[in-house]
Amino acid sequence: MLSVDEEGFVLPVLATPQDEETDGVAVTVEPEGGSEQPTSDPVMAMPVTG
């Protein structure tokens, strides 16, 4: 889940692979409190390298 400050801005997130098979990160819109798995198509997706 993304953290939002008092002014409504999303705070920076450091994305690092959990293991060698992780190849990207994506953001979905979920109900308040989150979901166990994505329930919508990603609104943003990008590869993770390193």
C-alpha cells in the first residue's frame, strides 16, 4: 500500500526484487486496507532490474 501525507501526496517507495524471479512492480487500485491479490488491472507497471 502507498503512504499518503497530510497534503495528499504519495510518499516515495523503494522497490527492490524479493527474489531472482521478480521482474517488475505494478500499482493497482484496491479497496481501503488492501487486498490479498490484485482485483484490478495495473494503472502503472515497470520492470525491476538489479
